[in-house]
Amino acid sequence: MALQFWKPDKGRQRAISMRVPLFFLFLLMGILPMALQGAVMGRSFRRIQIDGRVIEVQNQSLITSDRLTRAEYMSAPGRDALLDKELDTIADIFNGRIVVVDQNFRIVKDTFKLSVGRINVSEPVLRCFKGENSILREDEKQYFAVTAPIYDNSEERNIIGVLLTIASTENILSNVDSVEETSRFYMVVAVMVLTLAGILLTVLLVKPFDNLQVSLDRMADGSLEEDISEHTYRETHRISEAIKKTMTKLQTMDRSREEFVANVSHELKTPITSIRVLADSLMSMEDVPAELYREFMTDISDEIDRESKIVDDLLSLVKMDKSVAELNVEQVDINILVQQILKRLQPIAEKRSVELIYESIREVTADVDETKLSLAISNLVENAIKYNVEGGWVRVTLDADHKYFYVKVADSGIGIPQELQENVFERFYRVDKARSRETGGTGLGLAITKNVVLMHYGAIRLMSKEGEGSTFTMRIPLTYIY
Ligand code: ADP
């Protein structure tokens, strides 16, 4: 088999660092509003600039058309050279072209001097003759045209000409472009600053988790006393507290496992030591009478029985520790089960002159593991007989409500002192070691019973008074919860 020194950690390969989404989130939150604002502002800035220029040109063209009206320009176009010059200058200022159209749609003045004498029946001109001032905007072609009417000097003020001003938006747009370019530059600078701030922030945000990781790594390397408190965030505080709790639990479990192993070794050694002592003394004696031989051999056989009982009990316990899935749950008539147990234990009770009383308040059928529950109840009844007094009694009561059934084992025995009642469910714990040994106890019976009860999601309670007797009550759900 090939030795594998390093196993690739699949989880680690697939997982991304928490810093990555945090960083992008931060960047997105910083850049998105800025980019949106830039786009919206750029567009509206462009529109505002063009609109401003249109209004400016419109006003200027109304002023000019008024001047043309007053100078009776239409009666003899081109006569007033000064006015013509002025039209040229205005056209230059707006980087555009001024065209004057007479009543016959003939162009009488063109600052570009290209179309004088030609006919212009364009829509804005026609509309202006009808009295509507229109604006033609060609944003794509970077120009717009405005019209202004030229009147005669009569009372009716008839429109006798149209002043058409065509202005270019090119220079405005180039201004807007340069503003946008500047803002783009600042945007790049802002993105760089945001990126740096993002990196810094994510590193700082994740730092407490890193600290926790370092502490855990140290702990994994063996320094179990490592302080893993991390109180920067409520989350890290909760995680570190949960880890501490788990560690304490694990340490307690570890200690109790060690204790258990020590107890097991001790308990297993006791009968072996007795056997050795008995065997040694037999061997050291010469001409041992057959009777003494038999007596010693009986003792040795008793010790072997004891050893085998300890091993049996230990095996039952280990089996129960394994997993709840090992339960063989089925519908069991608890009345019959209890009666069978009592029938089996009747001879032992009789031997000790203890009266066994069974009281069934209700018929009970429940989902339980019959073998394990039988073992648990037997342990309680056996104890009630073992730790009883001559002529005493043991009363077993079976009752139920809509959710649970209750098995109560009460006795008139020696009882258990109040301060020791918690301990009796521990493995190998015995109140009176001598008496327990005498009666063949292993100290594992109640531990087994408690395990069985817990496996069925039930509970066990003890009430006892020294010298008066004890009552063990177990409560088990009627239906097993998978
Ligand atoms: P054991 O094999 O010694 O009986 P258990 O785990 O069944 O072990 O019981 C633990 C100890 O609790 C016993 O040694 C005994 O001292 C005490 N005990 C258990 N049941 C009773 C009882 N009904 N009356 C008095 N003491 C009891």
C-alpha cells in the first residue's frame, strides 16, 4: 500500500476566501453609484449645454430679425452693407450660417454666399411664414436651426421674410467631451483608491476570523489550553464560546473515558486476584482435604461467574454506546413484558423473602426495543430485591398517559442517601461496595438502565430515603421518535 503523506484537502481547494466576495461587494458598492452618476450627469450636462446654446441663438436671432424688420431689410436686401456685415459677424460668433428667405422662398442673403437666389422651402421656413417659430435639432449631425420672422412695417405686421440661423454644436460637444475626460480620470483615481481601501477593509474585517483560525491551529497542534477568546464581533465571540464549550465537553469525556478504563481494569482484576489467592493457598497446602478443595473451588467458580458477569455487563454497555440505530424498535405489550420479568425474578425474591407486587393501571403497548427495555426493568427490579430487607416488598407499577408510559419500581429496602443519589447511575458506582459484591453486583446495572432509557428518548428519576426504601420511575414515549 502506498503511503500517503499529504492528503489534498478537497474542501479547501473548492472554498474561496471570504475576502473575495467582501472585496467585490465593497468595490461594487463604491463604483456602481459613481459610474451611474457619471453617466447620468454626462448626458444631462450635454443636453443642458446644447439647450443653453439653442436659447442663446434663438434670442439673438429674434433680436436680429427685429433689427432687419426695423431697417426694412427685405425691401432691398444687400443695400445696407453694415447690416450685412453684422449678420456675417453673428454667424461667425455662433460658428454657423445665417440665411434670409423672402416671401417667394428665395434666398436673399447667405453668410456662406453659396445659395443666394436659390429657393428654400424647408419645413422650418414654411412654418415660420405661417407664424410658428420652430427649432430643428440635428444632434447627430451636430447642428441646429432656428427661425425668426421678419415683418413689414405696416400695422398688420405681415411676415415678409424668414431669418434662418443654423448653428453648430461641435465646439460645445468638444467642451463636454473634455469635461467627461477629466471626470473619467478622476473616476480611475477613485477606483484605485477604492481598490486599496477595499483590500485594507477586507483584511481588517476578516482579521478576527484569522486570529480564531490561528488559535484553533495551535490547539490542533496540541496546545489544548490555548485561549481562543475572540470578542471583536458577536459572531466570532459566539464561535469561540461554542468551541470552548465543545472543548470542555471533550475534555470531560476524555477524563471520564480514562476513569472508565481505570475502573474497568480494577473491576476485572479483583476477581482474578481472588482466584489467584485461592489457587495459591490451595497449592501451598499439602494433603488438602477434599472438602476444603471443594470449598475453594466453589469460591473460585463464584469469582469466575462474577468476572463473566462484569464482562457481559460491559458488553451490553458498549453495545448501547454505539448508536441509536442499533435499537430494534417494535410494538411491545409492556404489561406482558413486565409480567415476564417478574415471573423470572420471583425465585430470587422468594429466596430473600421479598414480596413482588405488580400493579397495572393501564394496558400499555409502545414502540420499544424489547430486549433492551427488558434488561433495564430487570436491573431495577433486581436491585429492589437485592437492596431490600428480610420480609420486605417490591411494588412495580405500570401507568401511561397520552404520550408516555411509566414504570415505577418501589421497594421497602435500605434506600440510598440523598447526597449519593446522583452517582448511582455512574458506571461502577456502588453505595455499599461490600454488599454489592456480596449480592453479585457489578456497579453497571443502573448505568445500563439509564442508557436504555435515554436511547428511547425517555427519562429516569430516583426518589429514596435511607432506611425507608427507594423508588425508581422511568418515563418512555409511547411512540418512538426516529
Ligand atoms: P450493582 O451491580 O452494584 O447493583 P447498580 O448500577 O445496579 O450496580 O447500582 C449501583 C448502586 O446503587 C448499587 O451498588 C447500590 O448501592 C445502589 N442501589 C441501586 N438500586 C438500589 C435500591 N433499590 N436500593 C438501594 N440501593 C440501590
